[in-house]
Amino acid sequence: MGIMRIGHVSLRVMDMAAAVKHYENVLGMKKTMEDEQGNVYLKCWDEWDKYSLILTPSDRAGLNYVAYKTEHDIDLDAFQKRIEAYGIATKMLPEGTLQSTGRMLQFMLPSGHEMRLFAMKECVGTEVGSSNPDPWPDNLKGVGVKWLDHLALVCELNPEAGVNRVAENVKFLKECLDFYLSEQIVVGPGGAIQAAAFMFRATKPHDIAFLPGPKAGLHHISFFLDSWHDILKAGDIMAKNKVKIDLAPTRHGITRGETIYFFDPSGNRNETFAGLGYLAQPDRPVNTWSEENMWRGIFYHTGEAYPAFSEVYT
Amino acid sequence: MGIMRIGHVSLRVMDMAAAVKHYENVLGMKKTMEDEQGNVYLKCWDEWDKYSLILTPSDRAGLNYVAYKTEHDIDLDAFQKRIEAYGIATKMLPEGTLQSTGRMLQFMLPSGHEMRLFAMKECVGTEVGSSNPDPWPDNLKGVGVKWLDHLALVCELNPEAGVNRVAENVKFLKECLDFYLSEQIVVGPGGAIQAAAFMFRATKPHDIAFLPGPKAGLHHISFFLDSWHDILKAGDIMAKNKVKIDLAPTRHGITRGETIYFFDPSGNRNETFAGLGYLAQPDRPVNTWSEENMWRGIFYHTGEAYPAFSEVYT
Amino acid sequence: MGIMRIGHVSLRVMDMAAAVKHYENVLGMKKTMEDEQGNVYLKCWDEWDKYSLILTPSDRAGLNYVAYKTEHDIDLDAFQKRIEAYGIATKMLPEGTLQSTGRMLQFMLPSGHEMRLFAMKECVGTEVGSSNPDPWPDNLKGVGVKWLDHLALVCELNPEAGVNRVAENVKFLKECLDFYLSEQIVVGPGGAIQAAAFMFRATKPHDIAFLPGPKAGLHHISFFLDSWHDILKAGDIMAKNKVKIDLAPTRHGITRGETIYFFDPSGNRNETFAGLGYLAQPDRPVNTWSEENMWRGIFYHTGEAYPAFSEVYT
Amino acid sequence: MGIMRIGHVSLRVMDMAAAVKHYENVLGMKKTMEDEQGNVYLKCWDEWDKYSLILTPSDRAGLNYVAYKTEHDIDLDAFQKRIEAYGIATKMLPEGTLQSTGRMLQFMLPSGHEMRLFAMKECVGTEVGSSNPDPWPDNLKGVGVKWLDHLALVCELNPEAGVNRVAENVKFLKECLDFYLSEQIVVGPGGAIQAAAFMFRATKPHDIAFLPGPKAGLHHISFFLDSWHDILKAGDIMAKNKVKIDLAPTRHGITRGETIYFFDPSGNRNETFAGLGYLAQPDRPVNTWSEENMWRGIFYHTGEAYPAFSEVYT
């Protein structure tokens, strides 16, 4: 099967106590591990691997790297060959580089973001277990997000200079990592410029997204919820916790997902994203959004430009 | 990728006009084709291939066969070799055997049900199209099911006679078709007997299910809806149309799905099934339900035996 | 305004510890008081008066009485005159008969059920308070019902003997207590027999219901939830707590409400009831359900008779 | 009972065809009447009286008047006496002033808005009827709003000049019309200034609201929907119809309602409002919002000031 899903994100935060409080009390994740460097590892209740988020103490916010999980350890060797053949350098980090985690294949996306692939992580089970499991656990805190679902990377787009890291990432993920394209925004004369792209491995609308910007960064990390009702409750809980909300509940045109964007205390944008939307499949026609419908694609209800959405990121 | 998803089901119906009315007016499918033998082809609004349901006039209800779609045409040759090597006879039906459909690899499951694999079917697009698509189309009829999601086959289970077609199917789908097991019910001393199984290819809780019974048959075909709210509306629409409901809205323990079971006018059981439930993955621990929790697994709320659910099928 | 709403229900339970656990852990009420006779008083989180449920230790289940609250204390005197003039004896129980409660006007309905009216009860506020209140409180337990919404009384109906306590109650509540009829089931030749009735004072479909049976009893007490989503969660929580469910989630035709019926450990039927349904108003045409549509009115989805619903009560 | 509910709103629109299209296709109302002056009358599907909205052709947007319905015709005489005794002039418009409508008591609120009371309007029934009614009708168009729920008037507030029309309206509605206060916003030193107020007659959070502004106007008219899910669908339908949305789906702190604000083609603000929120009652403690929590009260999720909400009205 190759790559199965997003495995974890390593994120920089400026105030660890505030960050842990945010991810635990607001999102409902649980701290599962801490290492000697002071990194804190957390997981969502419906994840079975030991962690999906690593918080690193730092003096600025942002993404260290994102890691995707492959089905078999041997997949890593195959991917290494393909990536190197594509002309991108790789490094195999040995098992134990991260606690409870197998070896990791490390490389840079064309956009300059670090990605890692790994096949093994300690399986601790979901919070409902796998023996006659309840549909959800008791004693959930806060929003109770189910899993880390995807992330969105800001990639340099500068058509005048002939730079389109969005398109370069798409090509690389398609050719080397077997990702499929589900949706795209095209701009410019004849829609010739692929300005944003949404790609999947699991059969849901996206496992990764590339958005355009002046320089590489992290746009948001996104957590899954079941339904629009959970989005309302999530908004309520953010209000109770005085979380800085970027955009109140709405529908995406792209992915059909229901969403709230908000920020962690360091300014890293989070999303709660609900609904399957549609069954993503290799043969599903790719959705294409034109420049004039771009904002309808992003915020379906109002369809209006919200510049801060493009301009603010870490 | 191999097999991607369920492609279509060929179903026998005794009153074609009543059947078409049911699948169109109640479920909201659309008739897309009809052939010279009087077979009627229908699709759901969010499917892009030309049909997912073939209704065949007959004097009794039941399943003719189920077809799954592979990513590439060449996959069919590879599967043929593996299936033959497993000791099961296959037949490659030439392109055009079915209108708008490529060649089909035909074989019998260990349980005696006919399965087909195919890679090509005319793509007609979803009803919202793929250019700046709305999240749902106008003028939906009835329930407005999104897609044919899975089916459940009744397989002979007779432990005294040493017959367990459920387990044989699981072994075959795992070894030859690369399906993964998501959940199972185990019964008997030490839970030694795999009495029901749920398997997936797309990363949702199931694409096929095997339930036990005295003889092979069709338990139900299932259509996807987004949410519990859609389940309520579906129940309302069934009521308005005087559809025979088998079981009013409830939650499954198995798959976490929200459901209504009901019957088409010929007595074929249908299901509207809502929610992603969880992200099915090859490395997700398999959920196992014990004999004493079996009914909780099926109808989570009451947890009570509902014998007609096991006994009535086509 | 006269009568405003249901104030409290006094219920007999056979195992007080089990009962308190049920109403606290499953329904999410809170114990607010206990008296010397061992009666336990509970309230829901969105109620501001001190209690809405009194549990009385007994050797059998059932209803002691139901109390409705009037706007002004002086209303009690006016109601006493009207009721006495109607030919029904009353008794004014002095303030302090119940802790934290003003004087109560006590009388028997034509059906033989005891009813009380009162105007004063200690106001303790809702759990969110009234100063910049959140929409719902933290640390809800279980289902988190919002308020005691209504109750349904079984009234003797024996047309052969010329006995119809349903109709007698309707007449009395209309003429003496200013209740309005929202819906009714009529049976028999020409629909001449009013077999069930639903009446309101607050502008929601019902504050009290009368159902027919061989002898007087309590059919159910009902608690309010916001939405169909809360009904799903309520069902999940009942499953986790192994509550005996009478009827899984469904829609009522009558009132349009969404519902689960279940039992407390003593066998008193409870309901979680969701949604406003419609705005009940004095001038809204009364909904009338015919004998052949009676079950559709009760359980809208299946429309099928469920005899235990009529036959089992306390 | 006195006043039961809002009866209708008379609204000025600048392009009648566009307005009718908006209220019919987007909101799902139906045109039921038209008069010689070119006024168009519409009703919602769950209303039984002949109309709840009158559109008047004009060269500017805004409110002509709002009419509330009393239970009995004789109530009008009683209200006339009370209002005149309060020092406000009234006029009894004879039956037939409006088609299908009885006599109307006309007067000006202290805020300068015209209000009318009436007791009789032709009853045409809801679209589901009252004989074995379905919970909702077939062939709904657009959002399918259930009823006109309330309106919000902008009232002059100028503390420096000693002008507070909000408070004057509250006093008048309480003393003369028997409205109850459910919630208020208080500002200034010691919260001495009642800057906004929410009042009810039906037992839901509000039938009328008063918001502060530099001069009298209409803030919005609001239509009822059942649930948060309907709010999502409403937003989708507005998007499909390119309706100008003021504020995407969110929760009110005040009333707990779920909401979208948007504009009709003339610029009159509309609201779709969902949920009962709480049972409004004469003895429920009044919710009070302080100046620093005012925006949290209005838009609970973000809690942020949205000046256009106060500044833009007709």
C-alpha cells in the first residue's frame, strides 16, 4: 500500500505549558510521552499509535517537519530509491532517533519543507480499545478530536519569477510517493497556474494540501471530527477557553468539509475539520476551482476573500 | 492500488416498476441506462461512474453478483493469476459484456457468491460536476444517497459440520484480493469461530461484510449518507413512502455507523449508513466482538437480539 | 398567565441508590436536597428551581403526583375556586409541606391521578447562571438533559362501559386550568372517541399527555434535549450504562419530536425528547390522528404497532 | 392570553421581483396573496395564518410596521385602554384594512416604530395540514424556513442626551403588552444603561429584540429553523443563490440560538435562527450581559466586535 496516512507533525511552540494546555484541554489530546530535550508527545483518542503531535520548545512558532506512515518497513527502502532517483537527497534516520519509533526516511519537499516517512511506531491502542469497543470513550476533554487528519503547507508561488512550489510538490508526491490529486485551484491566463492542490492517500479528500504564499511555511494542522454538530460544540469549547478563532464555523467548497480555523497559543493555525465529504478515489475526476471561484472554494458560504487566511501563517 | 471500491451490484427484483420507483423516489438514484434484457442501471448522485446498481427482472429477489473496481486494467490479469493459483476458477468476460463497461474477471467466492472485478466503466461525472462544484446538487429526490458503500453477504456457518464460509472468504479476500480485516465477531469456546467479518479496501470501516447463516444469500446492500441528521430525514422519507422498515434509526457498535435497515419492494434489504466512523487502516488493531456482546456490536443502543435480522435475507 | 409549566414529578422507586445513580449518571440530573422521609430531590442543569423530580422509596414503581407551577401565588386561589366550582374537591397544602416550596393546591384529575399546583419554589439558578452565561455548563454527566418537559398519564378508556378518562381530563384541563389541545388520536366509528390527547401551556407541543389504558397509571416522564444529535449521544450513553431501552431513536409523528424511550431501574418509563417541533399556539389547528394512522403518529418511521408501548406502564 | 406571537412584518423593498424571488427561492416562503397596491403577501410552510410577510414596493428598504397577534378580538379593546392610559395614542383600523385580516390596533412604540395588534387573520393551515400530518412537507424550496420568529428593532440610544429608547420600549412592552424580559445587555458605569433587550410572549427566548443605534430602524427579521444542521444547509443554499451573507454560521450567546445573518436584495437584514435554546418563562432569571462580554453574547464563538453588525441596518 505504501504511504497510509499522516503519522505525526513536529511543531515549534513558544510556551510549552500553554501549548500543552491548549492541545489537552481544548482539543482533548493526551500527553503520552516526553523526551530529554523537553519535547512533548500527544495523541488523539481514536489514534492507536503512541503520538501524532510533537511539541518542541522554541522561540518561534512553525513546523519542524511532517511524517507520514507507510504500511511496511521495506517500503522505506523502495521510497528512498525513487526519491533519490528523482534527484532529491534522502537520509535514513536510524530506529530510536525518536522514542517508540522505527527508522525514518528524511528528505526535503521541493517546497523546502522537511518530510519524513516511517513504518513503525509503538501501538498503544485507541482509548476505546479493540475488544467490544464503545463508539467513543468516556471522560473526553474539550473538543475530543479523533485524529490528526492532514496538514496544509504554504509553498512559494511567484509566477513572475517562474517559481511554483505548489506544482513541484504535486509532481513529486504523485511520481515518487503515489499520492493522488483530489482538488486544485488554478489561476492566471487560461488557468495555467496550479495555485493550490489537495492530495490524498487514504480515501478521503486530503491527507496534505499545498497553498500558495510568498515563502514556505505551515498554514495549518487539522484534526478530524465526525460532524457539523461536533463543529458547533468545538466552537463553544473554544469560546469557553477564549481560544483565538480565525474563522467561525463554515463549509469548505473544496473537500466539502465543515471547519473552524483557530490558533494555538504560539500562533500555529489549527483546524477542526468534520465529515468525510466524499470518497476520494484514484479515478474520481479532479475538482478544479477557477480564480474567480477560489474563495467560494475555500469559504463556501460567503464566497468572500479573507486575506488574513492567506497572509497569516507560521 | 488494486481494488479500489465496490463498483456495482446486480440485484434480482420481481416488480421492475416498483423497484425503479423505490430506488429513484425513495433513495434518490437516477436511471442511467437500460439494456435489451430489460435490466435497469442506476447511479447515485455522488458517483462518477455510469451505474452502481443493476436491477434484473426475475421471479425471486436476491443477488446476482457484486463487482469491485480495480485501479488499472492490468490489475485484472494479476488478480486472475493469484485467484487461479489459490485454486479458484476464473473467467475473463470480454469488454462489452455489459454496456459502458470493460472486461470483467468473474469467479465464485468460497461462500458461493459470484464476484467480478473490472477496471473500466464509462465516467459520466457526479451530479455536481468537477468544475467549482457545489457540495450537493439541487433537485435531489428522496433520501439522496451519495454512493453505494458496501454489501453484506450471508455465508454458510455450520460449525458442527466444520463449515465456515465466513472464515474462508476472509482468508481468500486477504490473500488474493488484498482486503484488510477491520472487525470480526467470534463465537464458540475460546472465541475460536469467526462468525462475522468486516473488510475494507477504501479507508473506511468496510467495503464488504460476511454474516453467518444457514445458506448463502444477500443480507443487504448499503448506501452512504453524511450524518445522523440525514438518517433522520431518510427515516422520514421512508415513512412518507410507506417503505417497510426493518430497524429504525440506531447506531452500530461495529463500524460506529448510524443506520436504518429497510426493504425494497422485492424484499432485498437496503441500508442507509452514515458517517466515516473511523479511519480504517492496515495497521489499525482489528476490533473483535465476543458472542455475548455480538448484539451490542450490531445494534449498539439496545444491545438486544433481533432474530429477524439474522433470519430474513434474500 | 396562570399555569406556566410542569414543576415537578413525585415518583416511587424501589431501590433508591439505583434510582439516584440512574437519574444522576445516565440523565445527568443533580441531587439538590433530601428530606427526613428519605425522599431525594433532583434537578436538571437548565432548570432554575430547586428540583423537578422527587424520588420516594417504595415497594412499587409509579407516580405519586405531578405538580405544575403557576405564575403568581394568587393564581392558586383562583384555580381553587374554578376547580371546586367544576365539582372537584381540592385541598390547599400549607407552605413548608415540601421543603423550599410554597403552598400547594392538591386535587385529583378525573382520571384519578393526583395533581398539585404551586407558585413558589426556591430559585437556585441554572448551572450556567444568568450573568454572561455560557450556552451549556462544563462537567455535564451522562445525557445532560435540560429540563423535565412533560409527562404522559395512562387514563382509563373503556368505551363499552362508557368510560373515557382521556376526554374527561381534556375537558377539565381546558375549562379549569386553561390548557390548550395540540393533538389528539381519535378512534371508533366516525372517530368519535378521543383516545389520546396532548395539551400545552408553554408554547411547545405538549406539557401533558393522556394515553388510554385499562387502568390509571404513569406512562412516562420526559426530559428535553436540543436535537437529534443529542438523541444519538443519549442512546450511546444508555448503551454504555446498560439501560433498558424500550424503543431506539425515532421520530414521533405527534409533536414531531425525536425520542428514545427507556426505563429507570424500578421500571418507570423515561423519555428523552428533542426539538421544539412546532410553535404550539391557541389558534393553531389541532392535529388529529385517525385510528389507522395512530402508530404512525406514535412511531413515525415504522408506523407499526408496538404493543408493549401501550401495555407496559407503572 | 393576550399577545401570542409575531403575526407579520410589513417590509419595504426596492425591486419586487428580486424580493419575491429571494423570499420564495432562498427562504422557501410561498406567495399567498397580492393586493391592488402591489403589496405581496407570503407565508412560511409551518404557519397556518395566510401571511407573515408583506412586501411593499418602495424606493428604499426598511420596516413599515410589525404586527403581533392576540388570542381574542376583545383583547384589542383592553390593550387600547392600557396603551392610551400609558399616554400613547392609538387608532383602531377597521376590519378589511388588510385583506383576510380583522381590525388592527395601531400605535407607535416609544422608539418611534409602528406596531399593530390584531386578533383575526384567515387561517389557511400549514403545508402538512392537521390530519395525520407529516413532520415536514414535500417539495420544499430553498431553506424551507418554518415561521417568522421575531424581529429586532434598532432604537435610539444616546446616554449623553439622556435618550434610551431601548429601556423605554422595555418598560412599555412590560407594562402595557405583558411581554417578559429574557435577556439584556447593560453598559456604562455600574451597568446602569440597558443597551439591548430581548423580550418574549411565547415561551422561547425572544419574540422581539431592541438593539441600540443612532436612529430608529430595522435590524433584522428572523425565521425559525429546527437545528444547527438546517443552518448548514441554509448557508449552502445561500451560497448557491449568491445571497449576500453578513455573518457565517455561528452561535449566539444571547438566546443560545444558532444563526446566519444575510440580506435580502434590498438590503433588509434577514436571519435564520435555529433551536429552542431554553424554555423562556416569566420566572426564569433574566440573563444579563456586561459591556465587556457583549460581543460574546452576540457572536459567542469569536467573541469579537463586528462593527458592521451594529452600523448597517435599514
